[in-house]
Amino acid sequence: MKNRSKYLDLKDGTLYFRRFKKRYGMLPGKRGSPEFNDAWDRYFAQSERDRAGRQAPQEPSAPSQPAEKKIGTVAYFIRKFLASEFFVSHHGKAPKYASGTIINYKAVLERMALDALPGQKEPIGNGMLIDFTQKKALSYLHKIGEHYRPAQARTQLSLLSNLWEFAMRFDEFDPGERANPFHGIGEATFYSVEQEHEPWPIDVRERFLAACDANLYFAFHLLLYLGQRVSDVCALKWSQYDGTRIQLTQIKTKKSNDPMRIRVPKVLKALLDKRERVHEHILTHKWGRPYSRDSLGHRIKDVLIANGDGNHTAHGLRKNAGIMLAENGRRCRRSWRRSATRHRSSRCTTRASPTKRCCPTKLPRSWTWWPHEKRTRRKPRPRRAAL
């Protein structure tokens, strides 16, 4: 029997079939109804045909000079860009891009150099970079957004703009007085946030905890009480936990962040102490192996959709952590809440919280109090007389 709870994408109260980063269409009726099942089967078969078409061996074409060896092509500068200090260490210095950024950018750059869009005779990598105009760039990026996703078009816009600036250092690229044609195109042209990651209300949390298994129950408390991203929680190891605190460096911004020492609240400490250590990673699934960022997000999303709360995401628990800090008895300042969760903006931690007062004493990075725990009053320190 087919599992028709997979590949569902909820948007504005409507379910869509989504697979391989492509939305195929709307699923009519209620889940389990004949029209829902028929549409799901039809979209699934279509996605299988698309996958088979991508995996089918391509007919050999006439031998020609590789695009990356033709001077001035997009693929030529992509090859140089991938060998530059942005992606590879030079003179003992680490690459300018973070490791996660390098992985994501390499995949997009290879797609630009090798993959041709439907209706195109050859990939954009075979074209000359200097031939790009703003009109040509807009036309190409809109096709990317329609064929893949708008977020893919935004990423390619950023990379093509960087590639143009990078190519300026070479003699074989001379645009004259022409400005960067990608600078005048705003990212919002192709992509904007459709829905913010909203914090989970109490009823959503209660339904999730009642429906999830033991591993997702543990993951829920890690995400809520540590206030970190899903990728950081999945990467946690037992060696980072000393019995009272967890030390970590965030993966997304580790080049600009120092290690954080987070005090573990009593509820989470009890779960950690009784957790069986079957792997070096703290969070594992039923097979004893660690979750990846995507797999954990998908498992949490499946439970939320089954509960009728598909508008919420795993990242929303990070908002709940910021709100808990904002509404606790310390009344800590916005800058200290950002220091705890490493948000760049206080909007993420105060938007859903009515508390906006300030705290008379500084909150350290390893915060020491949560709302449900007993608060201990500090003794006042004697003041020194000013000279």
C-alpha cells in the first residue's frame, strides 16, 4: 500500500504534491478520498517519469572544445572562481566562504555550467559572460525560477553578480564602461518569504508531543531549550555535553562566532541523563544513526501535517526559545537575547512577545535561568568609589 502522506506541501491551507524540489499540482478533496488518491498517484507517476528522464543516458554529441576551456565563457570563469580563495584555501588562509556555503554554491555553479533548460540548445555555461545584458539576465533568471524554484533564481542572481565582479580581475574580460548587469536586479524580483517561521502555540506543542515518538520527543526539547538551528542540534555530540552545559559553535556562522556554552535546563538535563548513548551524536533515530538536518525537519513536518498544523516548521521552535528568554523574569535586553540565540535581529525574538523591558544586570552568553525554574536572587556587590 502506498504511503500517501509523503511529498505533501501545505500552503495557505491547500495541499500540493511536491517532490524533487518541484511542485506538481494541487491535491483536491480530503486526505484519503478517491480524488485525493487519484491525483497523488498521477503526480507520483509523473515525478517518476521525470526522474527516469534525468537518469537516462544522453546521446553522445559531436566532440567539441569543452566550454570551460573556451576563454571568456561563463563556464571558463566558473572554473577559475571555484579555484579561487573563495572556495579553496590560499597561503595558509581558510576559504572566504563557509563550508556549508561552498557546498551549496558548488552545486548551483555546476548546474549553471552543465544543465540546459527546456527549450535551450545548450547550457548557459557555454555562453560568453560579457554578452549578458540586464534583459538577457532577467529572461534567463525567470526561466530558472519557473523550472526549478524562485529561491534557485535568487541564488543564481547572486552568484552571477559575484562572477561578473570576479572576472574583472582578468585581462580576458573587458566590459569597457558597462556596469554589472546583475546589480540592477533585486532579489525580491524572484523570491520573497511566503510565510515566516512562526512560533508554536501551546496547543500545537501539546498535539505534537502526544503524537510523536520518543526520538522526536527528545528532539523537540533539544530544539526548544537550546534555541539553536536544526542543523546545529543534529550535529551535537556527547563530547560537547559536560553534565551541566553544552558547548557548540553554530555551523551557519561559525567563521564569525565564538563557541557558545549553554546551560542545560532541568527538564532537558533529565532527558539527556537518561538517554541511551548508542552513537557519538546525541540525537539519533530508531536505527541508531544521527538525523540529518533535512530528515529531522521532514519527520517533524510529517507529524505536524498529520495533526493539521502544517503551517508550522521545526525552525519555529527557535522562535519559541527567543520568546521564553524575552518573557522570563530577568527581563533581559534584546542584545542579550540575540547573543543567546545568535539572531542578527531582535525582531525574531520580540515580535511575538509583549515583554520589552530592560534588565539592570548583563545576561551572559551561557544564560542561567528559564521561566519554569526557581529563580535565585544575587547578592548586591559593593560599589567602588569613583576617583
